[in-house]
Amino acid sequence: MKYSLIRQYLDSLETGKIRRELLSLGLPSMAENAMQMLFGMVDTAFLGHLSWQAMTGAGLANQLFFVLQVILIAASTGVTVLISNSTGARSWLSIGRTLWNGIYLAAIWGFVLMGLGFFSTNLFKIFPNVDPAVFEAGTQYLRTILFGIMGMSLMSTLAAALRGSGDTKTPMIISAISNGLNVVLDYGMIYGRLGFPKLGTTGAALATVISRFIGAALLFMVVLKSGRLYAGEKQGKKLHFVTVKNILSVGLPTAGENLLFSTGLLLFANILFMAGPMAYAGHRIGINIESISFMPGMGMSVAITALVGKYNGQGDLKKLAGVVRQGWILTTIFQVSVGIFIFFFPQLLIELFTNEAEIIKIAELPVKLIGMFQVFLALDYVMNGALRGTGNTALPMIITSISMWLVRLPLGYLLVSRFNLGLLGAWTGMLADMGFRSLLKMAFYLSGRWEKTARKTMIKASTKIFDPPQN
């Protein structure tokens, strides 16, 4: 193997600097991810105490929405990777062009998704055997989210641009403001408090839409004034099809990965419905608890992507490998610590979302299992960050798709339908998927076969036309 996670690539001074850089970027990203996850968790908690049908409907709507946001994921991923590489290459025009053309992509797809809001009832029919109350709640939630999608689409792309430039603190702060507003509006609009009418599931979606629009507006004001993104340069504001192509060429494989993965999750949901509606409700709670363990991994993955992109843009593969090694060490420490807490206190976490005794009993063992699999989750997030930072987004898509469709779904179906293991059987398939894909991605990174695409990404990000503005 050409690379290693064990080998020490840098001296002690360089290692210390890399760790500080990772933490300075990663800790704000962790906090931001905590805020973003709070969106879904607050909705789930409030709706779970309203009724399990409302909670389940919103959960299914979110799974369907994840399939529809493919271009938004492409835009945000491509923007982060290209801006981080352009920052390392000191390519000022590429930074401005990537920012504005990413915004144009997000806005165009936002309009497309708004149109799909008129067909939300038909879209939700992909779940054929759901409870009528679940169907009604899910349709209402999906329709509201789609009609208000523009704020969400712009917020994700603007935050991605700031992260790519090395600013992870601003998205964290604005996410905190947006999420704080979401919590207040959730409470008022779901239950009819604080002067709002009682809107139930629609209120949860409307609270999310309003808070995301405000978050997008705040991010846009920051981006226009940022000295790192060169938003005021006229050349960068023009629609530039080569830049659009570069964004999509980097981002679409990640978007495809999310599309195939999310489509698999839709089938996975139908497997869970074979075990009964309570099993799916327990699964949704388990997923929200699992999201707690995602916080450090997702935050460090963002930091790794930004730093790997920066050093790739500079052509410094030695520092790049040092970033990956230190990122792996830090991410593993963070996630295993969270996993220990999840393993020993599952019921405490489950009761945040429901007081249904049957659901609590169903969810407890699977939640414990996710606490034991944090080493694999850490490895998966580190490899995603490393490979995306170099523009290697196609291989993770292939691996994730194979793992979902050839491991999780067949194994989960077998254990649920033939061995009657219910939620435990489905989650056994899910955990096997996690282990399989993380090890395959690691093998690809260690082989060094990512270097060819890394060089191509560096070239795409190296346009130099004007001197940087003096700040």
C-alpha cells in the first residue's frame, strides 16, 4: 500500500499545526452539524409527543426529500471542493466563479423542487402500505417543505462556499440562530402556542422553512462582505458554463451517491414496515439518536475536505496524507466517546422522542448496537472527507451504492422476512453495510489510486486572471 493511517508523515511541529487546523475547522463544523441535526430532532421530538403517526409521516417525507435534493448536494459538494482547492492554488477568479455559479445552480433546482410541491400526494404514494394518518401527515409535511425549498437550497450552497474557504465558524453561528428560531416556531406552530394556530405536522415543516430562509439571508450578507470569496468581482458573477461543468463533475458523483443511498433507504423503509408500523417508528427514533454520533464525524469530515483540498491545490501530498492521518485519530476519539454514552444510556435518549412503552422496548437494542459501531463510522467519514477533498467523488458513490444494494437491503430483508427479527434484523443489515463500505473506501485511499483525479482537480482550480482585492 502506498499510504498508511499508521505512518507518521510529518514532524512534531507540523503534526501539531495540522491538529490545530483540523480542530479550528472541525469543532465549529461539529457545532453546526449539531444545530442542523437539531432541526430534524426537534421536529421528531415535538411530533413524537403529538402522535407517532405525525412523527412517522414527517420521517418518511424527509427520506423522500433526500432523494429529490440531488442537484443541491452536487452544488454544495462541488463548491466546497473547488473553492478549497482554489484557495490552496491562490486562484482568485476560480473562487468567485465557483461561488456565484454554485448559487445559480442551487436557485434553479430550488425552482424545480417548488414545482414538485404540487405533486406531493402522488410522490408519497411510493409508500403503499402506510397508515392513513401517517400518509396524511407525511403529505402535508412534504408539500410545505417543497414550496419553501429555496431558503434551504441557498443556505446549503452559501455555507458550503464559506467552509471551502476555511471559514467554518460563520456557518456554525448562523446555523445556531436559525435552529434557535426553529425550536421556538416548532413549539408554537405544532401545538398552537405563543399566539400561533395549532398546525401539527404542517407547523413543523413551516417552522423549518421560515428558519432556513432567515439563515440563507444572513449567510448571503456575510458572503457578500467576505474577503475570502471575492463575491464583488464582476468576472466571477457571470454565468460560466465551464465552472458549472466543473462543479457538477465534482459534485454529481456525491449527489449520485446520496441519490442511490436515499433510494435504498426508501426500500429499507418498506422492509421495516413488514415488521409493523411500531418498528418503523422505533427506527426513526434510532436514526435520530444515531445522528448524535454523526456530529463529530461530519464536522471532522468537513475540516478534512477543506484542508485536503487546500494542500492538494498546493500540490503538497505529504501534508495531505498528514491531514488524513490526524483526522482519523481525532475523529475516532470523538466518535468512540459518543458511542460509549449511547451504548450505556439508550433508554434515556429514546425517551426524548416518545413515551410509547412498546416503541421504547423495540428501539433499545438497535440503539445499543450503533454505539458499538463508531469505529467504522469514524473511518467512513474520514475517507469521505479525504477523497472528496481531492475530487475523488465517483469511487465513494460506487462503494456506497454496492454496499447499500448488495449488503444492507438483501441482508435486512432476509433477517426481517425469513427470520422475523424485526427492527434488530433490519439494523443488523445496516451495520454490516457501514462496516463493509468504510473498509473498501480505506483500501482505495491506502492504494494511492486517487492521485490521478487529485491532479485533475488541482488543474481545474488553478485559473488566475486578476490579482486578489486588497482588504
